[in-house]
Amino acid sequence: MQLDRFTHRLAAGVGLAGAALLTVSMLAQEVRPPAIRFTTEEAFDAASVPAYAGKHDEVYKHIEANIQGHVSELQRWVRQPSVSAQNRGIAEMAKLLADDLRTLGFKEVAIVPTSGHPGVFGFYDAGMPRTLLVYMMYDVQPEETGWQTPAFDGTLKDTELGRVLMARGATNQKGPERAFLNALDSIIKVQGKLPVNLLVVAEGEEELGSPNYSEVIEKYEARLRKADGVFFPLNAQDQTGAVSLPLGVKGNLSIELEASGGVRGGPTRAEIHSSLQAIVDAPAWRLTQALASLVSADGNTILVPGYYDQIRQPSPEEERLVNGVVRGSSPAREEAMRKGIGVDRFIDGLSGRDLFARWLFTTTMNINGIWAGYTGEGMKTILPHVARARIDSRLVPNQTPDQQLDLIRKHLAAKGFSDVRVTKLAGYAPAQTSVETPIVRAAIGVFNKHGVTPTVMPRLAGSAPYYIFTDRLKLPMVMGGMGHGSGAHAPNEYIVIEPSTGSKVAGLAQIEKWYVDFLHAFGTMN
Amino acid sequence: MQLDRFTHRLAAGVGLAGAALLTVSMLAQEVRPPAIRFTTEEAFDAASVPAYAGKHDEVYKHIEANIQGHVSELQRWVRQPSVSAQNRGIAEMAKLLADDLRTLGFKEVAIVPTSGHPGVFGFYDAGMPRTLLVYMMYDVQPEETGWQTPAFDGTLKDTELGRVLMARGATNQKGPERAFLNALDSIIKVQGKLPVNLLVVAEGEEELGSPNYSEVIEKYEARLRKADGVFFPLNAQDQTGAVSLPLGVKGNLSIELEASGGVRGGPTRAEIHSSLQAIVDAPAWRLTQALASLVSADGNTILVPGYYDQIRQPSPEEERLVNGVVRGSSPAREEAMRKGIGVDRFIDGLSGRDLFARWLFTTTMNINGIWAGYTGEGMKTILPHVARARIDSRLVPNQTPDQQLDLIRKHLAAKGFSDVRVTKLAGYAPAQTSVETPIVRAAIGVFNKHGVTPTVMPRLAGSAPYYIFTDRLKLPMVMGGMGHGSGAHAPNEYIVIEPSTGSKVAGLAQIEKWYVDFLHAFGTMN
């Protein structure tokens, strides 16, 4: 998934001590990022949420008795390639998902055409008071070089972590998704029907940035709005077994800046010999200057007037959540976090709550890529006729992509860079659910029953278009589950099926049991 | 050759009217480029140099009688690939050149090992008072896609321009070089010996930037210093037959700037997820800011303190040369020049003498290439751990590469960018010969005999390491000859062998006759 898996894991391992207010040491020339202010030292304690008390021993037994078959179901899914970027196996996987839903007893199942790859819709009517909307993605990333075993073979492999399923999609996202369906199957086999009604709305373009998912939503919008909450099954445990439960995501604005020759000067057709730069304007300089105008010399303060204006201070709930994360951490864990990402120091030497506040509550302006001219071996003395950069900006409440884009355009025009073309590539608002919502409390309660109190974060620093659920459909959302995997978007992706002795990571059986409990908890929540 | 062939052709077609002083309309924040001042309206007129009066009819007749064989000699040369970048046919071509020199009667011939591809040295002792040092390059650029005929087939092809030899190296540089040897052969066959002693010093790495040519020079330095001048045979006619005779070249400083993560922040190992930019410094921003600090917002004024300080005003001779070029031009030719390079306007709307002065008398700071992060299709939301740019700066008298590099380093350090690493890739001083030297007057006289009065320019805007000849060996240098070719470093490179009716372009026979005249003129110059 596009949600940063790394950020996700990282969040679980954050070690943040100290409680000083955020001070912005690098002052901007014209604008300053907002200081993130904390008004309380109270901390949210997820352990205070009562553990889920329901018992579903017969379903548990069914899972244990059938676990080999359940593993085979995961293998069946990962063995069907469904690479959205290459349109490889997409139609087959959409059909496989739809067929599986029908087999489970979903009476209404449809493959939903879109402008891109199709979505899959399913409705299971249990005649129950609560309805859960389940978000799924059935596509995967292309396979890379460096795999120890063919990416679509669905190989079981014994590792230090225990027995794992190593395959593309093992953890991102087919593994947890099929595990969730295994849980549904077990409940139905034992109890006859589910404890909730289910709406499944799946897409086959998540790895492409979900460009057409809104078309799927649109078709069923009135019905989806009547759901009581949204769930996205995923492996939320890190390698140590710790669980993070993020309650939201940042939004995103992706743009491309392009400088090229034209009526204001510069070569229009092709690169020219660099000796001509004495008399011909250089688009690469225009791009460089336009980019440089966006941020301070250290790159960490956005100089676009008004860019920070919509950012709100943390709510009392968010303050308590952050304080809770900080209390559960330590300088040693912060050090481990730096080592994990290969960074010697954080911006301005930030640590403790300052670091966490900056990470989750500030917007960013980042160069994803920049390119112009000759970039190969050796030299080529040319004056490039075009220069491009792609920028992404992570948005926090209450920023909106179009408002931020407008500020960038106005700033560039005011600085005299109207010759630098700005193209919007993608953009969506942030999304967030309150820790007080019944669905979130249900999830925490189920985690507590399973012996792992989650680190509850107000949001991830990463982005996903979940505003569709939280803002458009006005539904609370939870993403989570037991289990551990890694290697999303990388070689040797895996999900732990049977953990090694002493590990706190859940195996497939416990992953499924968690889903069983969560569905019941959701069905009976107030 | 690395000398910009295009600039070269362009110079011949420059149309410059008007005579206002250069005004710098874009003022820098801290430094200003020097205004180029003219103190005279006197113009150099190449037609005032008497046409060379010598007659070498017997040699001319020999050339005409043997022209088919001479064409075959050019074909033999271009059919031997000698791609320096790929070390393809280099040893074979070095041997071919050495063997050809021996065949001509050079008594002393050596293949000269260097740290890279070998050079070739040859001495022809005619027992004459004058000695000419002939610079040659025997390597060529790699072949591109888009060739109408295989690049190393040496195909004769009938075109609008007449019959051409289409092949890699046809004009850059094997064609004119082997034509020069054909001229030597014809003189020796008819007259028994050459009218001058010849020192040939060839290299096989010109297309790589001549990294080891000084090793070849060093070996023979004492003898080379005793020559009376340096000659580089080339096709100096443009498509209309007009000839430009540049008396020098700019110098060059090429550097790479690299920003990467380290103790001051930023990812050190690999790219990281861009959501982390909220708390991790971004090398791409540091590079962008460092680059932006080098020049003004329009990219055309260098803000490095002192960067312009060593530039001297045009000498009286240079002023007269520029005035001569301007008089021979027109607004229509200036328009044609813009169309030729695909530019709607020159910097600050420059035209006339202002344009020409800026072109030839100012230094540059140009981005050849810049790259960081993901630059492929679609988006990848990463924070790149390294960002690089390559810059070339064309140097004019009296700038020197190491002095200019030192200024750049000091500027970056003063601006706080000592974390941005600066690596020198190449650097050499400018080179220039006076129009009053006997060798230049000899060349102009021979052009006048052949009915094409050259446009004499103080220098090219392009660069070549000819300071080796002019500064190190203290020798005057001429590069030129009749003939027309194009497509150096591009598909379908050609040299005109037999021009179409009415064309003012010289065919191979006249190219060779020009060399015959030049050698005699040089041998008898005062």
C-alpha cells in the first residue's frame, strides 16, 4: 500500500523523551512554521480501554483445525499475479476476489468497471444492526530483482522469525486480506452467519495512487454512507510484536514544476551547446531559482506565504495521544529509529515530544525528483531546454490540496516565476478518526484482549486517500490487526505464518482470531 | 571535436547591427558582470590582407588527376572505427595514422603511450627554415541511432548539397585531416618534398576532453617549442560557403556539486519515504539552495564574489575584429541565427554588438545536468539521499580555472554550504592568437586567394584546451581550411566531396588545394 509501511513500523518504535515546546530554530525570511503547542501533560493510555470480553472458542477451534487450508488460501491469492502498473493478472484477480466473496455467502457481488482497473463490490446481509465497510486493494507492486524465491510462487520459508509466506502481496495486502476472509469463513461455518453486515469495496489501483477509486465509491455512495464504520485489515505488528494504531493519515499534494525555453528566452526545441549560455537564458537556472524560493536555505521552512495558515493546533485528544506515545518511548528507541532510517540527526537536532510533534503535525515540501540535461557518465556541455522537478507536500488538518496549490502558484507568480509551469499530479485531504469513536475503542479492546496494548497515534506521517471514508462518507475508520510482515515494495516480501518460539508476533491463526473478535466487538459496540 | 561545431557555424552567420555599449539590465544583488566597453568604431577588414600570390599548378593538377583515389583515402579512414569512449578500434586507428605518416615520408614516427589512449607523433624533416606543428585527433564520437547509412560504411551519397561522404568522422575530424595528408602526398609527389618541416602531434582522446594530451606534449616539449606555429585542419565553411576564422577559444571549468546526508542531517544510506521530510533534512533542497546562490534570479548574473574580476576589457585588436563581424552582418542574419538554435530571444533581448560582446567576452555559469531522486514515469514519494549537478563555466582572458574554482568554493562556504561537495571535473585556460601573427595573415591571404574572405573572430564561445599550444608552447595557432561538413556528434555526419552546381562550398579537391597553398604560404611567411 502507498501508506508508508516504514513510517508505520517506525511509529511503533518511536522513542521520544522530553516535553519542551517545539521551537523553530531556523527562522524563515518571511513566514514561520507554526509552533506546535502543548497545553497538557495528560497522556492517553490504551491499556485503560477494557479488553474485549467476548469468547468465540468454537470459531477459534475451527481456525486451528483448518489452519493448513487457510495457509493454502493465502498461497492461492499471492500466486495470482495482479500487478496494476503492468495490467498483469488484474482481471483474473478481480474475478478471483468476486468469486471468493460469493463462495462466502455474499449475495450481492459485482465487478465494477472504472476508467482504469475495475473495482469489486460485495454485500453480505447478516440481518444485523451494524454494518462494516471493508476497504480492500487487490493489486500489488511489480516484482523487483533480488528475490530469494520467485515472487509469485507463494513459497513457505523457514526464517529467524519462524515460518513465513514469501511472495509479492504476502503482507501488502493479500495476506491480511485473505486472512480476514478466512476469519469470515470460520465464523459462518461455525455460527451460520456473520455478527455484522459487510460491505466490501475493493480497488485494483491502490499501487497507482487510487486514481479511480472514487468512481467505485460513487456508484454505491448512498448505501456506503449508512455503514457504521470502515475497516482496513493489515499486519500492524512490528518485528518485536509491538502494535501501532494510527487514527489517520496526512493528505498529499503532488506537483511537477517545469521550466522550458519560450518567448521569455531559453532554447525551445532541444538542448543547445552550453557555450551559448552567454547569450541564451537557461531553463535549469529558472527551475533552480523557483524551487529555491519555496523554502529556507536549510530546506526546512516553507517560504510560500500562507502555507502554514490553515494548520490547526493539536486538539486536546491529539495532545493526550502524543503524550502517550512519548511516555512509552526512550532515548534508546529514538536512536534505534535514527539507525533504522540511516540518519545521523533529525532536523535541528529535534528529540522527544518536539520531534514527534514536528513529524505528525507539520506539513512538508519535499523534492521527490529533479532532472535536467545530461546525467550520465562523464560530461556533456549542453544547455538543457527543459528542467523538471516533482514535489510532494504532506498535508495536515485543515490544509486542502487545492488551497495549498493556489498558494504555491501565487507565490511563484509574485516572485516572477510565472514562466515556470506548475502541474498538479495528485492531491487529497488528510483523514482522521477520533480515539473516542466506538470502532476505535472496539479495536483497542480487542488488541488488549490479545495481550498487546497498541501505541495509538493521531495519524501517520504518510498519506492515503482515506478522506473518501472519513470526510466524504463521514465514517470512522480503523486500520489494523495482528500479524507481522515486511518487504512491501521490495524483494522478499513476507508475512509470518508460524512465529518462532518466544516471538511476540502473531501467527496466521491468531491474526484470524483477532479479526473474529473485532467483527463481534464491532457488532455489539454501543 | 569538443569545440562547438555549431557555435562555429553560428559565428559565421552572426548578424549584428547597432553599436550601443553593453548595458547589464539585470543587476545582481552583490556583484555585476563587467560592462564590455568599446572605444573605437574601426573595423578589421580581412579583405585588406593581400591574397596569397603563390602558384602551385602542378600540384593542383596532381590533385585533380588523383581525386578518386583521394576520396578512397578518406573512406579508408572513416571505415576504421575509433570510438574513444568505447575503446573501439583505437589501437588500429593509431597504427593506421602512424603507418600513413611513414608512407608519406615521415622519418620519425611513434605511437606514444599515455595514461589513456595513445598519442601519435611524427616528424617530417624537409630541411626547410619553417616548422609547422599539426594538431590532429584520430578518435570519434560513438554512433547514435538515426543513421541513414551505417556510420562506419563510408558511403558516398548524393544530396541537395552535392555528393557527400556520410560517415562518423567525415567532418569531425578524419575527413579534413586525411584531406590534409592527401595535400602533403600531392606536394611530395610533384615537388619531391614539403615546403615546411612538419611535427604531427595527434591524440585519441579528444572526444573525452583530451585528459592525457599533455603527456604526449610533455615527451616532445623542447622540440615542439621550436615550431613556428600550430595548425588544426578543419572544414570552416558553412552551408552557404561563408568562412569563419576564430583566433581563439574560451577556457573551461567543469565541476560537480553533490549534496548528501551526513552529520549535519539527511539520509545517509539510501532514499527514505518522503513523509520523513517533516523531521529529516533533504539533500535535494541543499543542492537547490547552493545552486541558486550562484546566480541571479534570471540565471544570467553570477553572484560569486570576484567571479568577474579577472575579465579584461577587449583589446583594441579585439574591438576592431568585433566591429568587423558586426559590419558584415544584418538583423535578418541575427533572426536566422535565433531560428537556427531554436531561441525566441537572446538574454535581455540583446542584439547587435551588445549581443556579440556578451557572447564572446563574458564568462558563463551553466547547469549541464542536475539529478536527484525518482525521475521516471509517475510518482515515487521519496526523500533522495543524494542530489547532484554538473556545471560548466566558460572562461575568458584572464580567468583561470583554479582561481574561479577557488572563488566558488569560498562563496559556498561563506553562504553556509560547506556541506555541499564541489569536485573539479576539468579545467583549462582560454587560448588566443593575434590577427597580426604571420600564420594568421598567411591563412587569411590563402582564403582571399580562394575567393572567400573570412569573418575573423577574436575567439569562439566554445572551449578547447589549446592553451597547451598558445600558453604552454607559446606558439600562434590557426584552425581552418575550406570545405563544409555537419553532423558532428549527431547522426548522418557528412563532408561535401563534390558540391552541387552553383554552390560556394569547396569540394575535396579545393579543400586539398587550400592546404597546399597554406603550407607554402606558411613556409615563406616573414
